Amino acid sequence: DVFQSQEEDDRKVRRREKNRVAAQRSRKKQTQKADKLHEEYESLEQENTSLKREIGKLTDEMKHLSEVLKDHEKICPLLHCTMNFVTIPRPDALTSCLPR
């Protein structure tokens, strides 16, 4: 009876040790997963910041180019020419619109 009791105690100890090791592995795996997600989050935040900066630059460039176009439209002789509706521009049609 003492032998069986000792054997059961040994089995319990082995089971507890095995469970402890499995729990450690599980916690380590969860921690690694959380670390990986945090790194991915940081990377996406940096990319987002970079893209927002690029959007700002492109918006500024678009505003500048729109202003340049507006200024050019005011003085462009081709926009004020009656010949500007020609679908295939010919050199002589274009030169007739240009100031002499």
C-alpha cells in the first residue's frame, strides 16, 4: 500500500512538472506573439506617418501646380484662340494663334 502511494505521489509530481513546463511554454509563446504584434504596430505607425507626410507634400505640390496652371491660363494664347477646337493640331493652325 505504501508502494502504491509513493507511485501515485511520483505520478502527481511528474504530472505537475509537465504541466508547469507546458504553462511556461504557453506563456512564453503568448509573450512572443504580443511582442511581434507590438513590433508590427510600431512599423505600421511609422509607415502611416510617412504616408501622411507624403500626402502633405503631394497636396502642396498639387496646390502649387494648380496656381501655375491658373496663371498660365490667363496668358496662354492657345486657350484664347478660336482654332483651339481642332482635334488634330497642325503646326500652321497653332502658329496662327501665337502672337507675332
